[in-house]
Amino acid sequence: MVPEHIRKELSDHCAHYDSRRVGLIWVLQQLQEYYGGWLNDDAVREAADIVGVTEADAEGVATFYNWFFREPVGENVIVVCDSISCHLCGCDKITAHLEKRLGIKMGETTADKKYTLLPVVCLGNCDKSPCLMIGDELYDNVTPESLDKTLDEISSKPKAAAK
Amino acid sequence: MAEKIKVTIDGTEHEVEAGENILQVCLDKGMLIPHFCYHEAMGPLGACRLCAANIAPAADKPGRLEMTCMTRASAGMVINVNDEYATKFRKSVIEDLMLNHPHDCPVCDEGGECMLQDMTVITEHQHRRTRFPKRTWKNQYLGPLVHHEMNRCITCYRCVRYYGDYALGSDLGAYGSRNRVYFGRLNDGVLESEFSGNLIDVCPTGVFTNKRFREVYTRPWDLQTARSVCVSCSVGCNVLPGFRHTDLRRIKPAENDAVNKYFMCDRGRYGGEFVNLPSRLSDARVSGTSMMTEDGIDAVAAQLKDIATKHGAGAIAGLGSQRASLEANAALTAVLKALGSDRVACFGSQADREAARLAASITASRELPTPSLPGLEKADFVLSVGGDLTAEAPMLDLAIRQAVRQKAPLFIVSPRAGSLDKFATASLRTAPGTEAGIVKEIAAGGGKDFVAQVATALKSAKSPVILCSTLHGDAALVGAVYQLAKSANTADRPCGLAYYYKSANTAGVALARKDESPEAIAADAKSGKIKALVVLERNAAAEPALAEAIAQCEYVVAIDCYENATTNDASAVLPCVAHYQSFGTILNFEGRAQHFSGLNIPGSATMASSEVLLNIAERLGASEIIQGLDFHDVYDITTESGKAVDGIRTGDSGALVKSDSKPTAPPSAKPASTGMVAWHIHHTFGSEELSAMSPPIAELAPAAGLELNPEDAKSRNLSDGQNADLTKEFGVSGLLTVNAGLAKGTLGIRVIQTAVSAPRKEVTA
């Protein structure tokens, strides 16, 4: 359970809208951040309770969007687009390179909990295919080389302080 | 009335209302446009992309592909359903929808009445081109009523739109996205809604199917079906009972725009299996000897005649039935008339009788409008008084939910919280017998808190309705509600008033001219003045007011479809067919006379109870009475004017009865009791006599017992789960449930009919 003052803040936020339901996505986002990057069953239940929707509703929203995770994920989530444009521009190569470098398959998390690799259908960036996202950052026209450079930079950064 | 405009559909000009839904227009005109997500009750969504047609705003403008369900008619519009590109498009949509759909039609329970099957055939999609594997799902256990088969899902969202948006259920959701959308509960478990069975009809394919129906393999085209009226409560939903061989296999709602529209409640849908019970009667039984029904009728007629000759006409009385047709009750009075008697009691107690008769006379006077179900849905103020709608008249509850969806304020005054209370603007828990006082306060205006809130909302409403229960025998409340509605009713702002009753035909027998208090008949039977009782389709031996009289009466004739306490003890038993095989007319809560037809199903009992009684009358030599038997004679509510009542005659199905007489003056409220008052708690499942015997309903019924408010329990040193012995005060004892949703000063007694649950017979098709 989140502390009372956060709960109140989340609940108050929902009151800004005509329908409290509108606040559900934002509440889920905050809870995901609070609970270390993913939403467990209790967190979804808590969100439903704070917003005042049914559990089924909250679960529906939490499982609909790509960036809500219902299982533990690594510190950096990499989503690789495998939709038409990226497919034509060679996203398979990018995926293969990532799988080799990280030593995991698509959908898995590295043993050190640093990376999670996931597919995604279109990032709306087709003119700069192939593309992918690492965390909140979007990367255009990715090549294995540019990817290596980016990952080296991320790996060298110290681990973000736990919240 | 919207403006009439002309549109062209496939080259033919049609006159439609401006703004009308194009898909609905086409469907109404009998054109087969494939569609999935659109449902008349739930409106358009535009999700399935199947109802596409080429639509041009005018003849000289180019057309383009548009979803007909999302398009509103405008003047001069040209719609080409058979446009080549649109036809091809629809075929491709079906191909996509069929990507993951299993090809299990030969073993699927939906086969033969599957919308997906029909739509696939209409669009002429035949060959599966994709080579990829189909996605598969795990199914959930959803309780004894609905079976889940997720692999067949085509993601039309109808189920969640019905269950969540329409029926306001909270435990069915849609999870995930893209081709991995899952429809179900969060975890396995019984669906909470009392209207879950409608998922079966709403789902266009076989994801949700009838668990009871699929237990014994039957194809829908093998069923024998005749339009009937549900017997499970006083709403009178139209139904299609389906028989195979000698058994009832399922009940489906029959469309009736004036009553239930497309849906029905689970009690009605699954409560019909009493028809199949091993305890259904097949032979007549006289003095313990089984015989053919005809021989039984001879014996009974002879015995009744003998008693009438020996002890006089006053020695015979009848007990009418609230679940039997008007015809059967009329035939009972014909038998009595042939014997010279006119003593009939249709109710279980004088209090019930007064309340129901007053309510029925108010309704029949048509002084105030009685809202039908579609009318209730449009209400902008709802006040429910005295009972639990979900349990006592479930489909009224579903209609109220539609009003609530349109933001109508809902107020509830009753001793116990029910499923509808969570949608109420405000609820008032008050002890039984005090409701009438609160209604009077609302009518008087002023007051504070709840009363003021209701009065203010009622004042500003444009189409208010008030609903009142007559199941608890409170005639003073019936009268108070009538006064409130009358004071709120003006020429430009009509105030709807509806009473609902215990059984399917209670409203009908409540209008009977000849009906006396059951206590009077019971007293005469006990004193020996009445020597013979003719009991029509009624377990009178289980009714407190009559049990002793039945036990002590010399000669009891029971006419019923199944074995019960009354038939067990009766001197003579005559079998009749069950409601869904029978025919006749019943009056629903609105006073709507609805005829139901019977099916001639093979079996030993072949006569409807009305026929059994008419046969007795014939043996008594009362052919004159039978010939002159006009149901109006018995059920003429226009006693003063002598005019016949429209709607009761066979074939006049669906008409509202109207009386010229004013309702009788309501009795004044009894002084409020200072002590604890007993109140019968009716449950959606298990409280209604016939449906409670149906195995799936019996499974869902709560345990019998008593309920108390936490404070009352504490003051009596009783706790939850304890066996409470209140025999001295109330003559009851049982397992106690402490319920904060029960008003203080109320002893709740759960009405749970002892269900005869027998294993279903194995039948091979």
C-alpha cells in the first residue's frame, strides 16, 4: 500500500475530471513507478480502489497498454518495433543483435535485472525505421553499431537510486 | 417525431426518420447486413467493421466505404450495400475474424443459431488462407449457469458492453490488447450478476453458452418451442421454452418490445427445470391408489357431489392459485358453482390479500400511468419502496439500471439492502411497517435529510416513477404510495406507479370478484363447516395460514404438476402439465393480459389444470355453466358498469386490463410496532416456489436462516453464524447472519423453498 499522503494525492487528481475513471491511467503510472517498475496484483487492486472503478476495469487498462508491466522487468526496458516499416528496414537484425549481446531472448530479462527485451507494434516513427525505445528514450535509424554505443553508455552509468 | 426524409438503399427509395441508424433501417427492412458489435439494446460501436457499405451523401456525390451502424440517415443519402468493393471488404473482415476461430461448429453448442456462422455464410467466406497457428486460451469456471469457451472469441466486445455497461455488473472485464484480448473474470468464480444468462444470447458465437443446455447434447432445431410467458415472477417476460422429447432443455427470452425486449433474468432462464423433476406427477391418485387421470376425475367428481349432497353447498371451498392461469382459476370457480359453492381463497393471508387486491385495483383503474419496462428505462426519477426489486421482480431491476445509466436519481426505502442499493442516490433502511409513514412524509413535502432529498428530486423530475412491493402484505404502504403518486401526478407531468407481486398471476387473481380471506376458510375447515377443499396448483400445506386446515379437512383434492406437501397428504391428487406445457392467460404487474401457448409433449400428464377442472365440472353435469363460462364472469373487474374487460380473452394477448371503478380506499396504517418486526427476505434464487426446485437455481440459493442488524444481535447476545432460537417471540429459529444492511428492529427471515434436487436424468438424444 502506498502511504496515505500519496494515496490522497492520487485520489485528488482523479477529482479533476468529470469522470474519475479518466485518472486511472495516471494513477497506474504513478503506482508502477512507486512499486519498482511493474504492477503486481495488489497494485492494480489499489489503483481500482483509489479511482473507484471495478478491479476488472483496472486490470483491463493495465493489460491493454504496452508500458504497463504486470510482471517484474529490468531497470531498462527495450522495446523493438517489429511492425511493417521496421520489418522492411531490418528490425530482425537489430533484435538478433540485442539478443546476442544481452544473452536473452525476446520477452526475457537479463540475470542482472538490467535489461528487459520486448517487441512492440509501431512507435509511430516509421520514417526513421528501424527504431526502438530504451526506457523513455526513442532511438531512430538504429544500426547494430549505434546500438552498441548507446548500450555501452547506459551500462557505464551508475544504477539509479532506488525510490 | 423526427422529420421524414428519403434515402436510397440499393437503388430503392425508402422513407426513414432523419438521423436514424442506417444499419437498423436496413435490418428493419429485412436486409441482411452482417454485423457483430451492434446490438439494438446497446447501440452502435463501430468496432467490428463488418457492416460496411458504400455511402454517398447525395446521388451526385462520390460514395465511400462507411460503417452503416455509425452513420445516421440524412436526406438524399445513397447507400449501396451490394457495392462490389463493400462486399469484398466485408468478406475480408470475416476472414480476419475467423483467423483464430476454431472450426468446431459440429460440436459447438452454438451451432445452428450462431451469428458468426450466419455472417460467414452471408459474406461467402469459405477458404482459410492463413498458415499460422491459432491462439488458444484457458477457459474459466463461471458458475453453474454459463459456460466459457474463449477460443471461439472474435473480440466483438458485446459481452462486456452488455454485462458491464448495460447490466452494470462489475466482475466481467476485457483484458489485454490486439489479438490477445481475453474476456472473463479476474479469477474463476460464479458470475455475480443476476442477469448473466443474457451473455449467451448477446455473444454472437459460442464463447458464452448455456451450461445446462449443453449438458445434454441437443441441436436448437431439434427443440419443440412455443411462445410462453415466464412463471418466475410478476413481470411476465415472454419466453421460448424449448422441449426435446419429454424434457425442458432450455428457456430463451422471446422478443417483446412492450415487456422484456431482448433479455430476461437468470431465475426465469434457469428456473424452468422444475418441469423435468422426477417428482412431477403423472398419474391420478385417489385414496392412495394410482389410476388414469380420467378415472381420477370421475372419482373426485363423485366424491365432491356426495359431500355437497350430504353437507350442503357451503361444505366445499376452493383454494385458487397465483401461479395458475386465469382460465384455471375460472374453471375452479365453475366447479364450485356446479356444486353450489362460491367460496374461493387465492391468497396466503389476509394481509397479502388486502395489499395485492388494493394494488391491482389501483393499477386496473388506470388513474395513474403504469410504466412498462421500456417506460421504466426512460424514467428520470425512481423511488422503490418496500421490497428488494432484484429479488422480487428481477427484470424491473434491470430496467431501473438503464434509468440509472441515464443519471436518473434512484431512491430506495426498504428494510434490507439489495443488489440495487449500490446504484442508489440514497437508501433509507427502515423497519417493516414504517415505510408507509416515510412515504406520507415525502408526499407532505418538507421533512429533512432523506425525505427532503426525495421530495426535492421528485418535484424537479419530468417522468418520475414509483415502484412498490406487495410481497410483504403491507396494504397501508400500497395506499400511501398511491397517494404520493397521485399528488405528484399532473396533466403535463404524469407520475408512473407500478406495484409488483409474488407470483406470475397474482395480479390476475387479485382482480377476482369472488375471493375471500384464507383465514376465514381455514377457520371453517378447522371447525368442520368446510368438509372438502379443492386446491389448484398451490402448495397450500406449506402456507402457515392453511397448513392446519389442510391437515384437518376431511377431503382434499390437489391438482398440481409436481409432488409437494399438499399432494402428499391429499385425499385425491389429479395431475396437470407444468406451466411451460400448459396454456392460458396471466396478468403481469402492469395488468397486462398475456396469453401463453402450450406444447403437447408426450407424457402421462396431458391436461392443463383448467382442463382437469372443466372435466370435473362436466362430470358434475354442469354443462350449462361451462358453456356460459366467460372468464369475464369471474374476473370482471368492472362490476359496477358490467362492461367486459378487454384483454383477457384468448388471442387478445398483451392488452392492458382497465376497470371503470375507482380503487377502494386504502386502510390506515397500523400503529408502528415498538418491538422487533419479522420480515420475509426474498432472494433472487431460491425464494420463488417453482424455480427453486430447478437444480442450477437451488445451487445458487443462499442457506435458509435468520438475519439481524448488528445492534439488535448485540443486544440479544447473538453473533454471526450462531443458531438463534427466537421460537418464543417469532416462532422461528435458525442460523443467524448479522447483516449491517438490515434495518434496526427487523428480524429477517430468509424465504428459501426446500428444493428437491434430483440428479438430471441421462438422456440420449
